[in-house]
Amino acid sequence: MKRPRTLSAAFVRTVTKPGVYGDGYGGHGLYLRVRRAAHGRLAKTWGQRVRIDGRVTNLGLGTYPVVTLSEARREALGNRREIAQGRHPRRGGVPTLRAAVERVIEVRRVAWKAGTRSEEQWRTTFFEYVFPHIGEKPVSEITGADIMGLATADDLWNRLRPTAQRVLRQLAVVFRWCIAEGHRKDNPVDAVRAALPSNGYKTKHHKAVLHERVGKALAKVRSVDRCGAGAKLAVEFLVLTAARSGEVRGARWDEIDMATNTWTIPAERMKTRSEHRVPVSIAAMQVLQKAKALSNGSELVFPGASGTKGLSGPTLGRVLRLAEVPGTLHGFRTSFRTWCGEEGVDREVAERALAHVVRNQVEAAYARTDLLERRREVMEAWGRYISAVA
């Protein structure tokens, strides 16, 4: 479907291609966001991009078809008038939960690591489990019973405990913002957390390939068809470095010192928020040399099809599925850690290799070295082991 210069009721009703569609120069910043939700369902939401107090701000205006194009335009015009009169369009009254979530995302966006899916994950959580039930309800009217209903709908708490916990965790953040803004005096999530049972659910860990089968798994990855060579190299590099998926997908050539075989991941891309040096083994360097030949001058080590953005997590996961490898990307870190334990690698060295945070405060105070050279020996041994059992 051709993108129109201005939105029309027919286009809004029939558009199915995910993307952001603006209402033209006279639309006061109004746009329609189309996204594919879980189970293939289509979600269409209204937003407005405006400048308030010198800052670009995105205002949530509701979902289609609950809010029609004409209603969204009317609200967008009203917001622009309030801004022109020196008022903030969201401070005149209590926001809906949907509007509050948009504001919280806006506030937190600057702190999220570049290249991560934090904003997408937040939106997915609320679109799937919250907005259909209480998204249009003013935050001051939301009760503990409403939150309990979300947590127990379709037996979510007992069936998908991690998902239910994520819903409550993110809702708690939103309600803390509401308290700070004066829209509420309490956080209804607190009572619900205390009331829900803590037992009856068995934690499901990431599926991991046995370390003695990792070499064969990588052989399958190398030979698989129907996926790009860059994605296969990214998976192999992830296994050889025991790094996280996001760290590998966001890797840049200027982070890698080919002279010293060291990959330095900046703090903003690390889960621990601290810089991490990774010793690159001979086997991993061979992967990088192949990746260099495919990069076409991209700043990214493993660029996506466009060359400007990195590969996505689902793309790497698809490589494992096509190769029929019965594990997850994160599970290879478990494979490495298990191998370390069986090989007698010092716990501190193994944990440093995985860039885990030292939880004990006293221990952390004395941990002034990253044990790079000791870790280099371990990663070389890991690379040789994988090649030997392939």
C-alpha cells in the first residue's frame, strides 16, 4: 500500500505493514504506529511528536479503532494549542495508564543501552498484557484489584511466572513515576506482590548444549543453509568468546585491537555498565578475519542486511533453529561455565570471563584486576577444545 501524504480513514483501517505513518505537515505531529504484536496480531496506536520546553516529546493518544483518525486529530490540535499557550498538555489532568507509560519510556530512554531492545520489550509487555485491560483508565483510578486481575488473567502468574513478574516490575516503575508527579499517593503493585503465591512454579533455565557437543553444534551452524554467512559467523564468535548476544551483535571494529587480540566492550553496551575486555582466541580471530571480508566497510563487525544496523537477536536464534541445535544463544555461556568447572578453572577467572558482577561487596572492593592474561589462557583452551570435539 502506498504511503499517503496525509492519513485517511481508509488507509488507517487497511494498512498492515509495520511502520510509523505521519499525518503530513499540517498534522501537528500526529502519527500512526503500526506494529506486529505476539501471535501475529496487528496493533495500531496514535502518537504525537511535539516540542515542549525545548525538548522533543512523544505523546500517546490511544489505540485505533478505539480512537479514530478524526478524534486523534482533534486531540493533537488541542495539545498544540495548549503548548502554544505555555501549558503542558499532560499536566492539566490525571493521565491514563497508556499516557503514563509513554512518559516513563521517554524518561528512561536516555538511560537504556544503545542497540538493545529495552524500549521494544517495554512496549510489547504493555501492549500484550496491560493496555487491553486498563490502558485507558486514569492512573488515579487503578486499584490493587486491577493489578491482581492482570497477574492472574489466563493463569499468567502460575503459567508464565517470569512474564508476570516483568509485568508487575514495569508497572511498579510507572506507578512510582505517578507518585512523583502527584497523580497517586500509593503504588498498587506492592500489595499485589505480597498477596501472590511465591511457590508452585519451577524456574526454566536457558537450554544449553552439553559442552562436549558444542563443537558439533558449531559444525552444524557452519553448514546450514537459508541464513546469511554473517549471522553464522556471529553465532560462532559468540560461542568462542562466551559473550552475550547483544554484545556480539553490537560489536564494532574500533572496539577490537587486532594487534593484541583484545576486544574492549564499552560500558554503555555492557549489562554490568562497566567496560569489559575480552581476550580473543586464535579461533575467534579466524572468525573475525572472515567477518572482515564480508563487512563491506561497515563499522559493525556483524552488520545486518542494511549494513548500518546490527543483526537482531531473532536472526541469530533462527540460525540455531535451522541448524537444529537444541539450545539457546545464552545457553552457550552455561556450556562454557560448566566446562570451566570440570576443567578446574578458578571460579573468579570463570566469572570474569562471563563478565558477571561480583556480588560480595568486600570481594568486589579488592577485585582491582580483570585477570585478562589468565582469561586469555582459558579462552585459548576453550577454542582448542571446541575444535577438537567438532
